[in-house]
Amino acid sequence: MQQSPEKRIYDRDVRHFIYANFADSSRPPTSAEAADHFKVFIATIENAYENLANAHHIALAPGSYSIWMAHPFSGLPTNYVAELEGKKYVE
């Protein structure tokens, strides 16, 4: 991905994208999907994911950038499932 020097994304925008993706698809976005959405390098998204994890907005799988949780959404299967308008969400 090409990133222009003046292009800057904000963690809050990445956080919004994560939640919107969870709500739309019932799963967390990958860092590659987020990078494609914002048209930035994956490293830029991974930095935002780290910032969001450090602020306890999301939880990442240990040693990776795979989103385990963005409360109340879970990226991992659980015994608790909510269904809304035909979409199933694990809690």
C-alpha cells in the first residue's frame, strides 16, 4: 500500500472501523483489511491496534495483531450468542 507522507489516521477512526466491521460481519477485521480500508501500510494499522490494546479498547491475541475482543464483541467463539436481525454475535 502506498501511503502519502501527509496521510494520518487516528486511533479513534481505526476503533470505529473495528466496531463497524464487527457489527456488519460478526467478526473482527484483520490488520490487512483495515490497511486496505484506510489505504495505509499494515504497520500503521498494527501501531493503532497496539495503541487501542494498551488503552484497553480491544484485546489482541498474544504475540499477534489478531483481535480477540472489542467489548462487547468477541472474536473467539464463546458459549454465549446474541442474535439480532439474523446476525449471530458471540459475547
